Amino acid sequence: MSDPTEFSPPPPTSTDLPPGWLEVTAMDMDAQGVARKPDGKVVFIDGALPTELVSANTHRKKNNWEQASLTEVHRQSSQRVQPGCPHFGLHAGACGGCKMQHLHVAAQVAVKQRVLEDNLWHLGKVKAETILRPIEGPAWGYRYRARLSVRYVPKKDKVLVGFHERKSRYIADMETCKILPPHVDAMLMPLRALIGSMAARDTCPQIELACGDTVTALVLRHLEPLSPEDKDKLRAFASAHGVQWWLQPKGPDTVHLLDEGGEPLAYGLPDFGITMPFKPTDFTQVNPHINRVLVTRALRLLDAHKDERVIDWFCGLGNFTLPIATQAREVLGIEGSEALVARSRENYQSNQAQRQDGSALAATSFVARNLFEMTPEMLIADGASDKWLVDPPREGAFALSKALADIHQARIGAEDAPPLPAGHEGWQPPQRIVYVSCNPATLARDAGLLVHQADYRCVAAGVVNMFPHTAHVESMAVFERG
């Protein structure tokens, strides 16, 4: 739920409205229309779009805001469209996986761009010198990673497979999902029938989807051991639908193939001649179409040269690290997970072995470190680098940004600045930082530190529509020194 103390919609343009009507002037980060009552109170309206005149039913009241659901549209937005999925809407049982299908996809991108710019300014007091063109891709069939809940409902004698209902712990009764790849969408009903036929139907709460370029993996979470008969049913399904079954009896570290062998999961970054093997529970980008464009643009903006050293912070499996290694002199990938660091090294070695003569990857090393506890001492110990690529989780890169800011503040003799650590004399901050974000609020917070305390300029920023029809905002910003 948005906080109206941080979100101030424009005033309505129509002041003489019939009683109970509201003019929607904005959309918030939860994809709710935002209006003001005549007394100035903010109303968040599920299902309403900017420019619309609506009536709404209030179901939650606070001192300075209300939350309501749309009941009638008196003037419709020109950007309102027919949702592409029959399970989308405000009705009981509607799927909660998407929030913006009723808004034209181009307008969705515009809303996300505004959210990014508003966050940068209101939270970080930062304005980008240039607004980057949005990165867009297919609006449907894009979700190659998904966690589908599973439940057998005895009263209905049916199995449900899909996402949760809006604002509910119940699983939506989904027969189709248009944001999943078409071949996976076509599998939803057969999956329901498969689980319903198994003896373990009551003890299989989840199926995780992971699609590579040529392999579709399904990870079945099962709370009790599967019988030989149930395993045979999984094999028959795999043969019929061209999928690869993995089993998860306990935590993520127990995930294993139902049957050894078969083609490994992998995705390609063809612009760089890189192939990235991964396991179905590894973090990889949900939208491979956008990821390819994202990596290409990030590296173009980074502009690494053959005489430069680059650090890739929060490097994961090496999604950016390995492409950077095709351009730079030396690369350091830093990640919090020892397991991911080991996988990154394997990916680097396998790609290095496949390179043709004259196109070897740059010297690249990977280390594991808690990036949420970075200090100036740790930063300097990693050595100077010409450029950084930063791709943090939703929590952002506050400790990293603050360590950089603390060093600069100490060097300019700022009051209350921490003392400079030993060995700082030869260390220089990166001239350019490309920051890839999945949370505009934490990006804005970190941008404020970089701009106001670390002597950087925000030279460019723009949105990445990684998740069409959802309110999720991915973005990219570029910072340059001085």
C-alpha cells in the first residue's frame, strides 16, 4: 500500500463533479488509481486509471487516506484496454499475478517511468540528466521463471495450479496464463490432471518453472517420498510434454533430477558469444528477451575498454560478468553466496574453454562477500577499478554506496567523516557506475548518496519493462564521477 505522505497526486482538473465522483489523476506503485476527495483526502482505487472519472466503494479508512475499489467508470481513459486474460480483474477469485492488464502496455511503461523519476527526486533529490529510452519486449508469454502453487481441493475434487488470488492466500482457479510461455500455458490443465491422478496429490504444494533456451524444467516440491507409480506418471508427462522433472523433497539444496542425463538448462547471450548454464532454482532473470537487451545496453553504457579493470557487484551466476570479460582487461565478480561464486567460476571456465583463438575472456576472478556489510576498508582491499556494474536485489546497495561516500567525505575533510583506512592513498573510485535496479525506492536512496556525498552525477536513467502487466519497476541508472 502506498504512503500518501510520500505520494502526492496532482489536483483534479474538474472541481465541479457530481457527489461521490472522483477524478483519477495518477497511478501509484501498486497500480492503484489515485484521486483526491473534495476535502483533499487521498483515495487509492483498485482498477481505476489516470484521467478517469469514477465512483468507488471505500473499504479501508485512515486519517489522511482511504482505500477503495472501483464500482463504476463515468469517463473512461483512452488507455483502458480489454485484459488479455480471463482470470484478471477485481472479481472474487481473480488472479493476483498481474495488476495492470487493463492499461495499454505503452501506458504501463510511461507510468513506470514516472514512478522512477518521482522516486529519484522525492527520495534521493536526484534528477537524471538524460532519460533513457525504455527497454521493452513481448508483452505476453515472457515469464520463463515462475513459482506455481499447487493444492488439491477435496470439496471440489480438483487440483489448482497457479498463482494466488488477489489479496488472498487461496490459489486462483486458473485454466490459462497468458504471461507464461505458450507451451507452458498449454500445460496448466494437464498438470492439474497429472497431480490429481497421483497418490501424492495432497503433499505436493508447489511446482517451480524454469525455462532455458531449449529445455523446460519443472521442480516438484513434495513433502513425502513419491511412490514408483507416481514417478512413472511424471516420466510419462515429461515424455508427452517435452519437459524435464526435478524433485525437491526438502530445502533448495535437495533439488535433483528425477532421472539423470538429458540436456542441461542454459540460456544464451548471443551478442557476446556467452552460454550460461543454470539450475532450475538458481536466480536468473524471469524475462530472457529483456535480459539480452538489458545486458547489451548495460555494457554499452559501461563502455569497458581493453585496458580497464571492472568490478561486477552482486554478480550472481555471471550474467553481466562474463559479457564484461569480453571487453575489459580484468574483471572481479563479487557475490554474497559461496555456492553462486562456485557456479560463476564454473560458468567462466566453460565459456573460456569454448572461446575461439583470439577471443579469450579477460582474466576474471570471483569472491564471496556479504555486500550488505561493506566498509571503506573492504572496498579499498578489493583494489581500484575503472568502472562498476551494480545489480543488487530489492534491498539495494546501501552499504556499498555509503562506503564509497564515506571515502569521498573523508578525503574532502568533511566534519564527522570516518577516518580513511590504511592503503587508501593509491585507491581511486570508479569513473563510471552502471546500476541495474529492481526497486526504484532503493535505487533513489543509493543515488542520493552517490550524487550528494560521493561526487557523482546521475547522467542517465530509464525503465526496463521486465514484467509487463505487473506494477514491478526495473530500471537502470548511470553515474559518472565529478
